[in-house]
Amino acid sequence: MEIGALLKRGFAVWWRYKVLWGLGILLALVGRSGYGLTIDFGVSDPGQPPDEAMSRLLLAFIPDDLTPETVTGWVLSLGLVLLVGWLVMLFVGSIVEGAAIVQTDLLDQRGQFDLSNSFAAGVSRMVPLALMDLLLALPGLVVGIGILVAFGAVVTSVLTMASVGPSASMLEPWVLTIVALMICLAIPIGLWSLFLAVFRPLAARACVLEGQGPVASIKRGWQVLRRNLGQAVVVWLVTVGIGLVYSLPVGAIAGALLVATGANPLTSFGAWVIITVLFNVIFAIILGGLLASLDVALWTVGYRQWTMAAPAMQQVYAPVWGR
């Protein structure tokens, strides 16, 4: 299928079957949207600049006897909490994403709505899909740990040198070296993220639609990507364009609200809560979810077309229904 016809079909499936929009909103709620933009507009006491209020709030939580060992413990604890939260969202998100892929494929191929069995299929593919994501996340996770360790080293070095009263000439080169290392570590994460943006949707559909295991899904996704690199990149560019169209006006609205609330020292806590919640619900969850469902439709229709002639392509989720 030509890329133009493929994109037209993906948009048609998304527009015709509104149930996919609800699945997209669920994806946004579990952090699988890719289009979410959350904003905390902040609040200040009457007559007090927002920056000063925030500084006082942060300083209130910093003990006077802060030591490098304490900072290290905080950093490690924060890393552990983030890791556990990420794992929970990984498995929950795998269920929702699997259900969205199966339901989109059913509607595209058969015009069939079967939400309960789509979620049953999502549950059945939860572990393989989550393990596949863990494998794909390992390079970024290793580099991310390196950045976290480097950040902890910066804070520890500053506290240690400050306690012994070193000169600025001793402190600055060491801190700059660690910051440069953090930047160098961030570059491969960026490149890996760009690759995953094109590759992961294919591997995920190999896992969900073909019943592949974690490693086999990665191999299958790479095979499909190599054979259809041009069209896959075009689909990715379309999703990037959609993200830009979404981000520019939303960013402008967010900026205007930030300026309005920040410039008004009388902004009450209630107004801050209402503005923040409404903005995030409307733009990050609802609108972001609608665009997430379009993303799922484009990649699922594309994957089906790219693999339709391949013998390995099977509807492996059928046994979940008991039919």
C-alpha cells in the first residue's frame, strides 16, 4: 500500500471509531500518550514574589546539618521510588496499550467492537510487552543511573568542599567536569530515544498481534523496520508533526496562564488548583489522549499493511476469546 493510502486509512479508522478515543485517554492516564503536557501554574502568598515563596518553601525542608551522606541517601531513595513507580506504570500501561492495539486492529480488519476481549488480550500480553520494554529501556536506564550518580557527585562535592572552605578555583573545575560528563551521557539517551520512537511501535505490535516473546518481538520489529524503513519514518514524521501542531498552541496557552498567575500576587490557592487541574485534564489527558489514539491507529494500520503478506502474521489474540 502506498504511504498516502496507508495514512488515509489510519486517519479514517481513528475518525470513524470513536471508541478508540476513549482508549487513547486511558493511555494518557497511564503515561502512554506521548502528547501530554502537564503544567503546575504555582501560587504565592499575597504580596510576595513567587520565586521568594518557592525558595522559602524549599529551604524549610533542608536541615541545617545537611551532610554529603544524607544527600546521597536522598538521591538513592528518590531513584528507588521513581524506579518502583515506573515499573508499576509499565505493567499497567502494557495492558492498556495491548488492548488499544488489538481493538484498533479488530476495527480496521473486521469492523468489530469487542472491548472486553481486547482488554483480555492486553492482560495476556502484559508480561511479554513489559519485558520487551524493560529490554529496550536497559541502555537508557544504565545511562540514566550514570547521570544520577554524576548529579549526586556534584552535590556531594559542593557540600564537601564548602565545608572545608576551598577556593572557587578548586571547586569550579571539578563541578564543570561532572556537568560535562552528564551532558555527554545525555547525548546517547537522546539518540536512543529517537530510534525507539520509530522502532518500538513495530516491536510492540509484533508482541501483541503476533504473540512474539520479548526478544522475538525486538527481532521481528527490527525486521519489519528494515524492510519498510521509508514508510515507517514517514509515519513517525507525521506523528511528530501532530505533536508540534499540538504543542505550539498548547504551549502558548500555558505560557499566557503562567504569566497571568505569576504576575498576580493575589492568586489564591483555590484558583491555582482549578487552573492547574483544568489545564492538565483538558490538554494533557483529553486532547493528548485523542492524539494518542490516532498514533495507535496509524502504527497499527501501518504494521498490518507491512506484514500482511508475511506468513508469520497471525491473529494470536483469537484464542483469548475462546473461539
